[in-house]
Amino acid sequence: MLRVLSASSLVLTALALTALLSITEAQAASCVRGAKSQNSNTPVKVTFVNKSGEFRAVMWADFKGKLVPYANLEPGQRYTVNTFATHPWVFTDGPGNCIEMWVAQPGVSKFAITAKSTGKGGD
């Protein structure tokens, strides 16, 4: 009986992790106009890893929705920042077009920047 419970616990844990990863990927959707930080209640330390193969600027959307520059990442570079759950992070190309966005959440310590720019501007 103990083995069955342990195996069940492992399966449930794996399913929970899969669901969490799916939520993270869903939040890395295309950029949302008007995104802004909501509160600073839950601290989160996250490392952004640029896997896009292209230059990316890392910007924080403040409480008024204004983008605040934090880092410039060449392909393969990473940047670690202390932030808070509910804080949106926006990743832009060289001209400043929004390519990807992610909202910080508890338990997620790494985010891979993967979206490619279309080359049309205004991504």
C-alpha cells in the first residue's frame, strides 16, 4: 500500500509541475498593451536567459505601465533580477519592438526568452 501511495504522489507531483510549466508558457504570450505591475507582496528572484538567437532588451513594466530598461542581452546571455509576482517583464528587439512578455510568479526562477522577431516591426 505504501508503494502505491508513493507512486501516486510522484504522478501527482509530475502533473502539477506540468501544469505550472504550461501556465508559464501561456504567460509568455505576445505583448499586452497596458500591462503594469500590480503589487510588491511576493518576492521572486528570476534569471532571464536569451535563447532567441537575437538581441533582446529586458524591460520592467512599472505600476503605471511605463517600461523601465534593466538589461541588454546578446544571444546566450543571462540576467538575474529580484522582482515580485504580478510584475510584467517585456523583451524587445533592437529598435524597441515588443517581442515577448512574461509575468513573474512564485516558484518560477528561470525564464527562457525564445520568441523570434518577425522583422516587420511592432511585433
